[in-house]
Amino acid sequence: MRVVPGVDEDAAELDALARQLRAELLELDVDGVERLTAEDLPALAKGVGTTMGALVVRLGITQGLRAVVNAVKRWAARSEKSVEITFGEDSLKVTGISSEQQERLIEIWLERQNIS
């Protein structure tokens, strides 16, 4: 997942936001939450800023993708930021705006991941 940078945010601000989100996700029963580094990317994907604000979440046994998405949704609402979550080849952008439409999009995305 990746915290989507705002227009005026620099690398330090984006790093701080990613650290805040990481701390919150670590409160879940996940196996780990690490910052994504350039070494984690395939050779062709490397580029400047590619990993800024990016985290890799290893899902736990009892808490899965739904719990992570719900935690990201709460964090995005409090921070008024957006987070892009990628699971396999499928991505979802979670914004700080709480709406019925976003809730429905999240449910559809989770269903595509075979998450009940």
C-alpha cells in the first residue's frame, strides 16, 4: 500500500504519514508491516520516488485484508489523506471521505479478493 502524496507534501512529510499508518496497522494481528524499499521492487520498476510512502503488509491468520482495509479507512478519515492498497494485480484507493459510494466500492473490491 502507498500513502498518496498531496500536492504540497515533501518526502519527509510523506515518510511521517507512512510511519503513522504503519504504527496503526501494527496494532492489528498482522505478521508485519515494513516500509517498501527500492530493493523490494523488480529491476524494471525501480525509479525515483517509487517507494515513497509505501508499505508492505503481511497479513496475519486471524486478521486479514478486511481488517487492514478498515484500519486504513479509519486512518485516512482522521488524516484526510488517501491510501492506495494493492492486493495482487488489483488496486483500491481509500480516501478520507466517508461515503456510501466509497463503502460500496470497498465491498466490491474485497469481494473480488474473495474476502468475506
